[in-house]
Amino acid sequence: MTVSKALEGVRVLDMTHVQSGPTCTQILAWFGADVIKIERPGEGDATRSQLRDIPDVDSLYFTMLNSNKRSVTLNPKTEAGARIFKRLIEECDVLVENYAPGAIDRMGFPWEKIQEINPRMIYASVKGFGPGPYEDCKVYENVAQCTGGAASTTGEIESLPLVTGAQIGDSGTGIHLVAGILAALFHREKSGRGQRVTCAMQDAVLNLCRVKLRDQQRLARGPLKEYPQFLNGGFGNAVPRAGNASGGGHPGSVVRCKGWETDPDAYIYVIAQSGAFPALARVIGHEDWLNDPEYNTPEARLHKLDQVFAEIEKWTMTMNKMDVMATLNPLNVPNGPILSMKELAEEQALRDTGTVVEVDHPERGKYLTVGNPIKLSDSPAVVRRSPLLGEHTDEVLRTVLGLDDKEIHAARLQGAI
Ligand SMILES: CC(C)(COP(=O)(O)OP(=O)(O)OC[C@H]1O[C@@H](n2cnc3c(N)ncnc32)[C@H](O)[C@@H]1OP(=O)(O)O)[C@@H](O)C(=O)NCCC(=O)NCCS
């Protein structure tokens, strides 16, 4: 196997901050692109100092979103900074940004100008909303979860809308943006031209909630049989929250396991898939269901799901969740123990695949991060620590832009770097 970086030779001008944009450029960096993160002199990405666990040391919020990047401090709003920024546009292949709508334009670099400076440039942005009434709004993760349909469809029945811990608004949009950038890079091979790539957080969340828009249309034709509301109260005119019901083709539920009284994660998700139902019924001691017309078809069981899962739970409560999993997997019964962050951090298999990685940082020491979940056979990702603020300013100005000591000194005097 010849190992080489998939995006070797691609240079990314990284004007991102907080989470959505940094997620995108971190993946590009793992694929081997040279990602040059531009940060405001003296302050840097606001997340460097947010949710700090060690005084004066870059937070885990920052370090876990900015691996494998170089950091350059630069203020494009100064005269020397604008010159350097223009030179960076000339030398880079992709510009990624997720500032507030219009921020890069206000720096003096609207898309038309960027394209004029470098027609091969791919200019990729994350914004909260696409064109329309909300296009000027600033948006964070939970706003996107609420406006993209996730919150209205997540939560217990007849209870508050809930946001999820999975960062589908920020990281979800960043990952969508990666796909757009790679498509534009591929297209540039043929056309010789870069293009604008935009991804709105509302759109990305809605894309991830596509099955709920499916259900919205099904609802117009009749009740949604797999939703608990089918038995317990009926439907309104919009897709409701359905607790932990699968909402897919097969009924599923979270059930308690041994130790649930004291362990908040002693639960497992069990899917009563029709093909595996006989094996599931047997293992929980309900072979009788297999000849009982009240239970032996998926349609009959639809009316008895509460009882079915109550019986499954009686059985799961006799074992710890990993033993339940070990018993159900050979029976082809799909299931998922509720794994805590502690358990995931300690999971050896995730360490072995590089999905959970420990890296060393000069100021914080060792820390854990999530490595690249996208595995390429010939281009494995090697995760390196995040850069210190401005760690690579001189190096990039010298080696990428060819600036000399005098020019760098002059820019520094102006506060441009
Ligand atoms: C995330 C967000 C809400 C944060 O808002 P914010 O903290 O107020 O920051 P802004 O994006 O408005 O940027 C603040 C300013 O910093 C400036 N700035 C950024 N980098 C700079 C640099 N290197 N040098 C000088 N100024 C810089 C911007 O030009 C902007 O100034 P302006 O308002 O005068 O134009 C906003 O950036 C946003 O909506 N982004 C798009 C959606 C998004 O990605 N959200 C998810 C974030 S995880």
C-alpha cells in the first residue's frame, strides 16, 4: 500500500471560528490539505478562551476542532493585513469562512473581488440561513436545531421540544460543506475555475431531518402507525415528537438494564425487527407469542408495543447492557447499549481505529480528541495537536508568501499580524 495524503497540495485559507467552519477545515486538514487558520491578532478564535478547564491554556473546545492546522494572526482590516490577505488568496485553493453574513465583504473582499484575484479559488461559507427573510441573522447550534426541524421532532410526547447533544447544526453543516468543497475541487480539475459553495445551517439540519419531512407528507394520508401517538392520543397537523420510538420501519425502544437504579446509562435500545422477532421472543421467554395471533405478526404487535417492550425490559433488567448486547447480536436482533462519554473515551476499539486519539500539547499536556471518522485506505489521517495562536505566522509569511524580515516587521508594527 502506498500511503499518501489525499488532499496533498491543496491549500486552505481558513477564515473560520467557533465550530461549524472549524469542523469543515479540520476534516480537510486530516485529508492532508495545508490549512492556514487566520485569527485576529491578540485574541484568536473566541473558542480558545471559552469553557476553559485550565487557566490561560487553549480550551478543549478549541483544541478538539483545530487539529492539523497552522495558525496565522492577521487583521485584513489594516492596510498591510489586506495586502497579505490578498497574497494569501492568490496562493490558496479554497477559502472557508463562517463569519456573520457580510463580514468578509466588510473586510473588503466580496466574492467578485476574490474571484478576480484568483479565478481558481473555491469560496465556501456556512451561514445560518440561505437567501430569504432570515439571511442576515447570526445563528448558533441550537438555533439551527430549532429552525431546521430537529427540535420540533425530538423530545418526549406532549413535552418540550428538545435539542440533541449531537452537533448537527454546527458539525453537521461543516461536514456538508466539506462535500461541497470536494465537489468544487473536482469540478475545477475540468473547468479550471473555482466556484462559490454555500451551506446554510437550517438546510443542513433539515437534510438530516429528511425522514421527518417524509412523515409530514405521510401524515396527510393517515396516522403514522409506528408512532406512539397511533395508540396513545392521535395526531395534530404536524409531525409530533415521538420519544424514543424508532420512527423507522421497525418498532424500537430504550429499555432498562441491570443497575439502572444507580447508573444513568444502564439502558439499551432494542429494535423488534420483524425478521428477528421469533429469536427475540424466544430469548426473553415468550415463545408463546409465536403461535398467538395477538402477537405473531407486526400488524398485531403494533397495538401491543407497550406490552412487548415491557416484557423485553423484564428480561434486559436481569443483565447488564453489554451482556444484553452480547446475547442479542448473534440472534440478529439490532440493539445499541447507551454508551456514556466515559465508556467511549475508554473504548479500546475506538483507540485502535484512530477514532479516539490522544495527542500531546505543549501547554495542556495530553488530551483526547475525536480523530477522523472518515477512513481512507491509502490516506490514513494522522492527528496532530491544534496550533498555538499565531504559531505559524512568520513561517507562512516567509515560506508561502515569500515575505522578508523587513516586510514582516512592518506588518507587525501596524498590528496587521
Ligand atoms: C457564529 C456567529 C453567530 C458569531 O458571531 P460574532 O461572535 O458576533 O462574530 P461575527 O461573525 O459577527 O464576527 C465579528 C467580527 O470579527 C471580525 N473579524 C473576524 N476575523 C477577523 C480578523 N482576523 N481580524 C479582524 N477582524 C476579524 C469580523 O470581520 C466581524 O467584524 P464586523 O462585524 O465589523 O464585520 C456568526 O459568526 C455567525 O452567524 N456565523 C455564521 C453561522 C455559523 O457558522 N454559526 C455557527 C458557529 S459554530
